[in-house]
Amino acid sequence: MSDPLLSLVSVGLLSIACQYLAYKIRLPAILPLLIVGIIVGPVLGVLNADDLFGDLLFPVVSLSVAIILFEGSLTLKFSDIRGHGNMVRNLCSIGVVVTWAVATIAARYAMDFPWQLAFLFGAIVTVTGPTVIVPMIRTVRPQTNVANILRWEGIVIDPIGALLAVLVYEYIVASQAEAITHTMITFGKTIGMGICLGLAGGYLLGICLRKSWIPHYLQNTAVLTLMLGVFAASNYVAHESGLLAVTILGMVLANMKNVDVEDILEFKETLSVLLISGLFILLASRLQLDAVTNLGAGALIVLVAIMFVARPLSVAISSIGTGLNWRELALISWIAPRGIVAAAVSALFSLKLEEIGYEGAGIVVPIVFLVIITTVVLQSLTAKPVAQLLKMRAPPPNGFLIFGGSKFNRMLAKEMQNQKIPVVIADTNWDAIKETRMQETPAYFGNPASDHAARHMEMSRIGTVLIMSPYKQLNPLISYHFEYTMGKDKVWGLTNNEQATRPSHQVGKHYAKRMALFDEGVTYGYLASSVSHGATVKTTRITEEFSYEDYLETYGGRVTPLIAIDKSNRTHVVLFGKDLKIEAGWRLVSMVRPEDEPV
């Protein structure tokens, strides 16, 4: 395309289309992004990133990768490593070293890489990442402990692997000096300046956020611009130290006490989606197909070493003392697709090494992209059958995500827990979440439709979403999000009894059909009022001697059936206009109002 404006707009449209396609077919977005980039670049030749950006390509890619690494490091809380078991900790430490060593040796001897380039490649492919792991877990539905290990490994290993790759790259750049003494001095200066500016920048920025010196509406923009300022300043003082500085800066912010980074993280995730989508199409458009096809048999050996040697070996060593059985270890060994950080970092480092005249740097991107595509495609297609073969798939999820932390919702959640039904409450109100956690019910503070929730919220046992919050603008968005991710008839909400009479509260017909929870006239206000007048949530077992009809006759108009649990422990939501045949052996969770409740 000769028109730069048209090219930029086309990249944006294609990137959003790829993200939407990945969302619909439940595949990692990186796959359609890379494929489309290759099609519009080397295949059709309609997009040329070098012509489009010229001398600005390198700075644009650098700033984009800096933002991606900063966003990843914001998720690295040391308490998460401690709080998710020895297996996650070992995979993100010992496992990284094992994978790095095996991939390095394979690249050195199978591809005849120089040792420095082999070490860089090995560091890059240690990273999996949540953007590729989470969609796969959702499809495979492994048992809960395995799902948690895989998800948290992806979250934690993202910044660790990126930091390792940055350190190796900085050593390569420093080693271009002829004298080893000068190399070590340059490398030390780079590392020292990156760490110092990252620590100082993170601490000062954290103080500003903690003391609210930055107005709330400016926080996201201020953090972004100040982070980029630290990146540029670090690079200016010590060549190529900026990526290390922003990674350290993010880690400092994530682990400072009384510094809330959730809003910042959500903003960065949104920005990262935009950057990653466009960046990957641009980077893939620069990929030369002959460079991939000319990799030869050595590339196959590297792939086999990464997938069938490095991963099983790292899992086996990391599992010592964890008590995991061989089936769990086998499934963990098979699911390790490479993702966004690997592709972005490899492309950036290749550009930089080519710029300083490092021989053979151009081979890194084709081999890394081949690893990404192979692992994502092969494991996405086979992970589910492998889990079935190993008998490691979890039973169909029967738990509930309740959006809204009201007192009634907390009472319902507690009763469901008493019946051994998994429940998670999500709310954007901290007081409600605090009360939820005090009763030891799992809770998520924030928007459950966010990328952060997708990575952090335990959803493997959740089969139904109940929209029961007072947030009338947010409720439909949550409903649409989970309908796409979980399917139809999995999301239900409370009616508001207002859509027909008040235009300001009208909702779409599709969403209105979902507003059928429990019974006609059961609104958020009705439930809150009932609880304030002494209503309770209790479970009644239906038997041959005490039938459903006896139950209704006993409680009369004081009872509102909520959720039925059948003999197989499957849950059924009571819906207005939908008959539910309650049989003997079932349990019925209901709200019962007191006999003396005022009318």
C-alpha cells in the first residue's frame, strides 16, 4: 500500500479482526495475528513495515516491547510465587534454567548458532505466557491443580523469562568490544544502570501513587509516560539498559505495600492488546518465507529438543517433593506453548543486533516464530485428547461466578459452599469484596470481564454466571462477555422490572431474555429488602416423603427457589418461565422470608 494512512488503518482493522476471531474460536490470538501478518507481508506483498515506518520502525518496536515487558512485570508479585506452591516456584526458577540449557545446546549444535546467539535463543523460548495458556486451559479443562499450575506458571514466568533474555542480549551487545575487560565493564554499567534507574523510578512512582500526588484521572497516563521516560533515560545513560529498567520498575510497583496497581494494570492490558495486535502483524509481515523454509532439519531437532526433552525434563526436576503423580506431570509437560513475549523480544533483539552488524542475527526471528507456531498449533489440537487419554480432564463445571457482592449474594454463596458447590464472587466495590473474603468465600476485586480477571480468576470449575449487581451499565457487558466465552444458557441476570416503562433503563432484547433469574419480580432491590427484613438462604432436601409440592405447601408464598442440585450434584438455576422438574433426592437452595415479614 502506498498510502501510509491507509496502511496504518488496515493494520488496526486486521488486528482487531484477528483478536475477535481468536476470541470466537477460543485459540490464542497470536496465531491468527502471525498468519495474517505473513499473508499480507511476504505472501501478498501488500504491507511492508520497513517502507511504512522507515527509520521509526526501530523506535516504535522498542517502545512497544518496553510497554509489553512493563505490563508483564506488573503482574509479578512475589507473594504469588509463594502462594501457589512449590511446583510453580520451581518451574519459574529451576525449570527456566533447564529449558534455557537444553534449548541453548540444541541451537548451538543442531543449527550451528554461535554460543552467544544460542544462549539468547534459549532464553527467549523459556517463556510461555498467559495469553496462550489461558485459552488452552479453557478448552482442555484439566483438573484444578494442573490448571492452576499452568496458569500461574504462565503469569510468573513471563517477566522472568523476558528479564533473562534482556540480560543475555545486553551481554551480547557489551561483548562487541574487543577486550574482555571492556566487555565486563560495559555489561556491568548496563546492568547497574538498568537496576538503579528501575528501582529508583519504581520507588518514586510508587510513593506518588501511595500518597495520591497524581490525580486519579491522570494516573494511567502519568505512569505510562514516566515509565517511557525511565526507558529513554536509561538507554541514554547506558546503551540498551532501558528494557531492564522498565522490567525492574514494574516489579517494584507490583510489590510495594499500599500501592494499588489494578487500575494501571487494566489500562496497560488494554494498551498492550492494541500494541501487540498491530506489532505482530507488522513483525510477521517482515518475515521472509525462504528464511523459514531454509532452516532445514536442524530446526526440527531444536523443536523436538524443546518440546520432548526440555519441557519434560524441567517438569520432572521441578516436581521433586511436590507429590504430583505421573499423569499430572505428563499433562503439564505437554502444555507449554510459546507466546507474545517470545515473539516480540526476538523481533526487537534481531532488529537491534542487525543494526550493530552482528552476524547471523536474522536467523533468530524465523526459528522463534517456528517454535511459536508449532507449539501453539500442535498443542492446541492435541492437548484435549491427551488430557482425556490421561484421564486428567475435570468433570463438567458446576460452580457459579456471581457478579455482585451484596449481602444476599454472600449468603447464597456461603450456602452453595456448604453444599460443596464452587462459588466465586466478583465486584468492583472493595467493601463488598472485603466482606466476602471475611466469610472465606473466593472473591475477585475488579471487572470480571477484564484480561486481568482472565489470568487471575479461578474459573476452571465455574459453569454458570449470575449477574446480580446494581451496576445497570456494567451488567450487560459482563453478560455478553461470558456468553461468548462460556456459551449460551450459561449467563443469567436479575430482572429490573424497568425495561418496558423507563426508556433510560431499556436493554437489548437479547440481554432481556437473560434477565430471568429465580422468579418474576425478583429484582436486586427485592432481594436486598427481603434480607434486611430477616430472610435467610437455606437448603431443603426433597424426598419421597417430602415432595416438591409438600415443600411449596409448607413455605407458601414465603419461599423463592433459587438453585436446584440433582442427584449427580449438577446444578440447575431456577428461571422464570422455565419449568424445572424437582425430583426426590434433589436439594433445593431457597430464600425463605420470615413469617412476620411486613408486607
